Amino acid sequence: YSESLYHELLPLNIAVSIVAPGHFDTGIAGRKARPAAGIPSYDAARTRMYDTIARDEAHAGPPDPVVRLLAELVEGRRRGLRHVLGPDALMHRVRRLLPDGLWARGMRLALRIE
């Protein structure tokens, strides 16, 4: 949707941007709502996911680069469709180069799903 909107609004000089930040220390992992009762067969996978999010956030830097980027975009000092940033943002770029099956396998391994 955002990419189509970008192309539709470009002739009108209206900017549309997609911001894809990696992990930054925002505290969101600690504030994430967790269901009181889940599906028991999914408990182990859910725990691994929450642990992965908390670990990634614990090793992340402050969100200042994202705040600066958003300010530059809103103020019109920066343009462009895609803005990928953060130490782990390389994954967003690599994703476009890999076949779906290989990417999915890598994600399952990284998240210890298999």
C-alpha cells in the first residue's frame, strides 16, 4: 500500500516514506501485552519469541537515530521511499535477496522454532 501511495502522490509533491527500524531500546518489550491464557501447545514458541525480543532490545542502542530520521522526514529535509536503519537492519536488505524458502528457514533457526 505505501509503495503504491508513494508513486501516486509523487507527481503532487506529497511525500510518503516507509521507515523500517531495527531494534532500539524503547522499553516496548517490557510493556508488551501478554495474554493471560494462551494455547498450551504454543507456550514454548511464545516464550522463545518474548525472550528473543527482550534480548534484542537489551543489546540495542537508544532510539535517537529513529527520532532524528522521523523529524527529517516530517520537516521535509529528507525524502525517499524506504528508510532502513539500526544495527540489525541489514536483515531487511538481505531479505530482498533471498528466496522465500531460504529466508523462512533462517528465521525458524534464528527463533529456534525447529
